[in-house]
Amino acid sequence: MKTEQAFDKVIAHCRKIFEKKLQDYGPAWRILRPQSLTDQLYIKANRIRTIQLTGKAEINEDISSEFVGLINYSIIALIQLDLGFADKVDIDNEKALQLYDKFANQAKQLMIKKNHDYGEAWKLMRVSSLTDLILMKIFRIKQIEDNQGQTVISEGVENNYFDIINYSVFALIKLNNYLEDD
């Protein structure tokens, strides 16, 4: 399976979970401020790292589900950046899914460009390294938020969210052996 096909397979799985959660809760996340989403991303990434370091999990959910959460919460964060957070739910499930698809596609297009330039170097990386890079991106986002969104030379929070999506997709591709045929 090629990287683009594996990417699509991972995103399709994540989207199904996103859609089922929309059926259960609707887009209740519309009320979340950016800092709350950053903290949620941190919780998920830190759990992955803790499990990787200790080799055990007390909750019966593997790290794959946390990488799915990182993808879905990063897409939610991009939606929130695009629309701004709300005081109440102001979009329906259909609109939420349209926005999900928009940002998942943008992440894929970025992945294709970076894979070209970096020669798919991620294939030689360890999942633990991807986790560390995700945590670094989260800490960068926190710093930019603490600076009220201002940067001197660096990319903004949006690009960091896209990188978290793509690193998480790569981790899931590796964990699920989607590239066995390569």
C-alpha cells in the first residue's frame, strides 16, 4: 500500500469515530477555546508517552486510540481556528463533517508535499520519536497561545496542528503495518 492510500485508510477510520461521536454528542466541542483543545491534545500525547515509557496501561485502551484522538482533536482545533469558538453549538453534524473533510484533505496535501521533499523519512522513524515530535508541537502551540498568537519567525499554530495530524497518521500507519507491501 502506498503512503497516500494508507493515509486515506487511517483518516477514514478516524472520520468514522468522529461521525459516531457526533451522533452521540453533536458538535458540543464548538464551545471549546483553543487553550482547552491544546490541553486535550497534551493529555492524549502524554498518555501515549507514559505507556511507551512504562510499557503498561491501566486503562483498557491502546495507544492507537489516542493517536486517533490526536487526529480528531487537531481537526477540531483547525475548525475552531477557522470559525472561532462559540458560546453554544452553532453548526449541525453535516457542517461539522464537511469541515472535517476540508481539513483532513489539507493535511493530506501537506503530507504529500513534505513526503516529496523529505523522501518519506518518517518510514525510518520510531513511533516513540513521532510521539516526542507531537509533544514538542503541542508545547510550541502552548507557547504561541501564551504569546497571544504572536510569533517572531516561526509558523503559527495552524501548521503545528497539521503536523500533529500527519505525525499521528504516520504512527497509526506504522502501528497497523499498513505499508507491509512496500
